[in-house]
Amino acid sequence: MHSYDVFRHYERQHWRLADLDLDAIDPALVRPEYVTLAKSATMGESNVIAAVHGFLNEFDDYDFSTFAVVWGYQEVQHHYAFRAWLAAVGESVDDTAVGAMRQPYAPGTTPSATLATNIISELTVNHVYRAVSQWVGEPVLEGLLLNASRDEAGHAREFIHYTTQRLAQRPEELPSVLETLYVYSSEAKIKHPVSTFKSGLTELGEHETIDTGFELFLEQIAAEGELEVLHDKVRRTFAGITGLDLSTNARVRRALADAIA
Ligand SMILES: [Fe+2]
Ligand SMILES: [Fe+2]
């Protein structure tokens, strides 16, 4: 099973929360924006439980379900690692806000659409964490962001694997994948499934969410045209999966129309 190879790979490669050298943090280097970004990342990562719940409900495939559990462990590690960094600088996230992330959300229109959504979110978080790691001036947070960014790239790779495999078996789910990509590519800001599914929760109130971090990223960190670079990367990824020309959003729409016809 593919998840066995992933498990063995993670066991060989993976960093540990205990390796995070919290004593090495120099408080003088910590800016308020770093705290906002770490809180936002903590909240984004806390979506893992709802996501694993959703995967296990939606998929009856043992191999993918096993991967979902292994993947979930790493996302829990990210959640706790950002929380640990926050605690070390005297900050915290609100447990009520984290608790509000527990509820499962509605599945995608098809299992392939759910997988496609996760490819997009992994590529997005991979990109944002890497860019933010180059921007922050506090080495422990920088290292954490870089480690997490690499993990998200690895997660994207596995979701790509499972999407490719699923589409080979269920080609009728292709339109739902293209529709997911089209909706994403039409966005003028960075979106994550958590943004869509978990917006408007009263428990979150004024608390940081993953969107707080994305907004800060676009306003203060991202280079000119960086959102378009990310969109291009995502479209190229789906072009690789489907073998279709998805180089612009208009082409995605064309491919979607063709797939439905
Ligand atoms: Fe993560
Ligand atoms: Fe991830």
C-alpha cells in the first residue's frame, strides 16, 4: 500500500517537536506580526481534526484512510509546534476558538473534489510558510516555518498521488476537480478550505484565523504578483494530473465545459 511507503518515509525523514529549541528564542527579535502569524498558523493547523473526520467519513479506501491518519499526525505536530513557540514568547491561542474547529464540515461534491481541495491548500500553505520563513527575523520560528513548509510540500505530493489514482478509476469525477480548480483560480485573495467552511463561527469572534495570516502575508510580505505565481503553480499541478492545458483560468473554464459536454 502507498501509505506504508509514506509511513516509512516519514519515519526516516521527519523532525520532532522536541527538536524545536525554544530556549534559543531571543524575545528582542519577536515582532507583533510574528505572533499574529503564529496564532493564525495554529488556527489553520487545528483544522486537522475536522479534516481527518471528513476523510474517514467520505472515503472507504483503506490505503487513503491510513494516509489520512498519518498525515493528521504531522498536522497535529504543526499545530502544537506553533502553540509551543507562542507559549515560549508568552502568548497563547484561545481554547474555545480551537474547540470550534472540531466540527466536521460538508464533504466535497465528489471524493476527487475533496482531494483536489486538499492539494490546493497544501500547495498554498507550503508557499506561504516558505515565504514567511524567509521574512521573519526570529530563527526558531523561521526554522519551524521551513520544516512545516517542507511537510506541506510532501502532503501535496501524496494528495496528488491519490487524486491521480482516483481519477484513473473514476474519470466521471474529473468535472468536479476542474470546478474546484476554477473556483480557486477565480479568487483575488488567498483562500483555504478552512476559510470557506469555518467562516462565521461565533466562537471565533475577533480571534485570529488562518485568513488573518493570509491577509498579513499579502499586505506585508508577498512580492508583487506573488498570488499569480501561486495560482500558476496550482494550475500546472492540475495540468500534470489531468494531462489537460490548464495554463490560464480561461483554459480551466474551457476544459471544464469540455468535460461536462
Ligand atoms: Fe500543516
Ligand atoms: Fe499539510
